[in-house]
Amino acid sequence: MFIRIKRIKGGEYAYLVKNKWTSKGPRQKNIKYLGKCLTFQRTRDSNLTEFLRIKSLEQYIEKSSLSAIFDDLIRLELFNHDFTNSSNKWVKEDIVVNLKSHFCLLGKKNIVLKLNEGFLCRQTMLKLLKFKPEEGLHEEEIALKLANTLLGTGLKVEKRVFVGLCNKLFKLI
């Protein structure tokens, strides 16, 4: 599944889309409307070490759970896009990203945030937070799936963090 953006009357709206193979070739079906898509530019370029104020990135990755690291990467990306933290909620103007319930909201409506090359929304956050290496996959395939999931969520991850995440995942298989 992937996210498709449709332009309707000047606005952008996000849909979860599924590919299906038929006798006539591939077909795509909208599975779910995700909400209005809002685009944000990066205003900072802080890295994880600076953001968390830690001395050793390697020790942090070794001691932290995957979901905690992914959560911190989401928080870092929101910080770099000029969102401010307010007790597990990240806010910018009327937009709220709740990391506990994994919702991106504008008022009471679900939205999708276009960050970097991907989209931050409930579906992508949950996909990232539930990421586990599949049995039988080679390390290269696991790394590629992780990279695609991170990119799809709109996260820009420095090489050292990505390598640390991959090493942590490889120990789980």
C-alpha cells in the first residue's frame, strides 16, 4: 500500500491506495481517505545527538527500544519543521501531532503532513512503530524495507543512526 495525493479544487488530499493484479493488468483501489495534505519546509537541521542532548549516539541506540528510537526520530523531524512540543503533542499553528495516539489533526480532522520525501500521518507512524524484520529476509532486504519505511514517513535519518538501527534489527533475526 502507498499514499497517493489528489489535487481537488486547488487543495491536496491524501488517500491510502492498494495495488491489485487482475487479468487486465495492475489496478489500483483507494482503500481509505486520510485527510487534507499540508506541506511543510524544514527550518532546522538538528541531528539526533543535538536534539536529545546525548553524548553517545551508539549507547543511546544500544540501550533504547526500536519504538523509542522511532518516536524520537519523529519528534526530531517535527522539531526540524518548526513544531513545538507541548506534553507529547507537537503543535504548529492549528495543527497538532499527538505521538501517544498517533494522530495528525487540524482542529478535529485528520490530516497528512508532507515532510521531506514522505508523509507523516497515523498510518505511516504506526507502520514505522510496528516495524520488525521479517523472517527469511537477508540483511540487505531488511535495510531496504527500513529505509523505505523511514522515507515514507517523511523522516530524514543521518547515516550513523540508520546503520545503528540496522545493526539493532540484524540482532533480532
